[in-house]
Amino acid sequence: MRWSTVSFGKHSGRSLPEIILADADWVFWAVSNGVFKGRLADQAEDIARKARAIKIPKPDPERWQVEYRYDDRHGFCGFGFVTADVPSYCMSRWLRRSPYLDLSCVRRGRPYDKRGCRYLLRDFRHHYFGDNTRVTKQRAEEFFSDKRNFVRGNKTVGRKSLS
């Protein structure tokens, strides 16, 4: 897929895949507020949908879950992967699980959580690209262009509640 670039604001000259892996909170805010127009709006909706349904990068991903952690003030702390059949002994309102990664999860705790977004993207880069791998424009665009990286067939996947 050929990605358009944003021509305004602090992310001018960058593509949406590049932006969402640097400032996911801003992309979800911009999509929900109708900031994008035309082809860029279509791509923004597509990337927001994909970013809410990212497959777990493990063999047999259906055997795993994403475990999201929040602090007692509802700030996002990070995520990791756990086997789906192991119950969590500390499941609480500060810990949620999902069968796929949702980059909008940081907005569930607080409407604006820049620190939480940094933690989310730190963990994303670690789990999906490796510890010492820089997420370049090319890598970000390749990731969001590859349909195999996303859960298929559920257009409302971003509205599922975390269990």
C-alpha cells in the first residue's frame, strides 16, 4: 500500500503508520475528531481499525492473550503476553486481558495519557520489532500494510470489552 503523508501540524511530512507508532494517542484523537480529510481520512480509519486488532506475535497466537496493566489512577503502565489458559491471580480493575493487541487501550484509562502512550509504544516496539530495532518509516509502513499482522473479519473489534 502507498501511504499518504500528513501535510499539517507537528507530524507534517510523516505517514500514518509512522505517526501511530510514535504518537498513537494523537492518531486516535485525530480520527475521533474528524481531523483528516479525503484519502488521508480513509487511510486514518483503516490504520485505526488495524491498530485496534493486532495479532499476538507468537506461534499459535490464539493460545495467548495480551495483558494490559494500569495504575490505581487509571494510567496505562504497559502490556505483556500471557497464556490464555492461565488464570490471573491479581485480575482487578487495573489489569485487563484481550486476545489481540489494541493500541487504543491507553485511552481507556484516561482520555489523555502521554506517559501511558510512551509505555504502550515502548512495549509494542519490544514485542513486535525487537529490543534494539529502530522503528523506521519503512518498517512501520510494511507492518501496517501486511494483513497477516491483524485480526480479520471483525469490523467492531475495537469496541469489544476487555475481559
